[in-house]
Amino acid sequence: MELSGVGVWNMQLRYGDAGETAEAAAELEELGYSAVWIPDIGGPVLESVENLLKATSTVTVATGILNLWLHEPAEVAASFAAFSAAHGERFLLGIGVSHAV
């Protein structure tokens, strides 16, 4: 995957109302942004990724950064494969590890 252009990192795209975040992501795509980045401070981050992927058709959706201590590796791998099959190479999985929470 090659990233170019301008992306947006926004906490509300992750923790806001799912309908509103989908609408916002679609609008960002229409405005020409090439990526949306969402944080992971716990909770169902992969559900947020799926919501954003479904709402857009060209934008890269990225985790910046998925905390390995908070997610099961098998679940993350299965979600990555499912997102790739359904949406092509538009999911960028940023992974981070520092210390257990």
C-alpha cells in the first residue's frame, strides 16, 4: 500500500456516534482527503474501522495505533483478512506495543 495526499486523525471518528462518523468520513472523502486515522484507547476499534470502510470507497482507514495488549491477535488477523477481502487494500493496521495496561 502506498499512502499519499493528506489524511485526518480524529478521535471523534473513533468514539463518536457511528452514523455521524460514517457521514463525516464520507464527507472527508468527498473533500479529497486520502486517509482517516483513528486512535485505540480500548474498546471495539475494529468495529469503528468497519463502519468507516463501509461509509467510504477510496479512503484509507488506519489505526494509529492498535494496542496489542487490548486485542486478541486471532481476532485482529481475521478482521484484517475480512476487511481486505471486502474493501481491498484500504485498511492500514498500525500496531503498537509498549507496556501492558
